[in-house]
Amino acid sequence: MNNAELARATAELRKKISDAGIARTTREVKNIREGKELRKRLAVALTIANEKESIHE
């Protein structure tokens, strides 16, 4: 398989993945992971804040 054939096959595969709606770049995956981590931290912080508030009531 020469470079042109490889490039064409790669482009076709990318199009199929994109059409399926599952295309994710490395940056998108990283952002999703970081977003999940931030949501976890926020949930923990809110839980602690709520517990402190309920103790003071």
C-alpha cells in the first residue's frame, strides 16, 4: 500500500467515524476527562460545605 492509498483509506475511516458521531480528538478526550474530574471535586466541595452548614444550624 503506497502513501496515497494509505491517506485515502485513513480519510475514509475518519469520515466513517465522524459520520457515526464518535469522533474525538485527543484534546476533546482530555477536556472531557478534566471536566469529569472538576465535577467530582465540585461535588465533594459542595458536600463538605453542606455538612458544615448543617452542623452550624
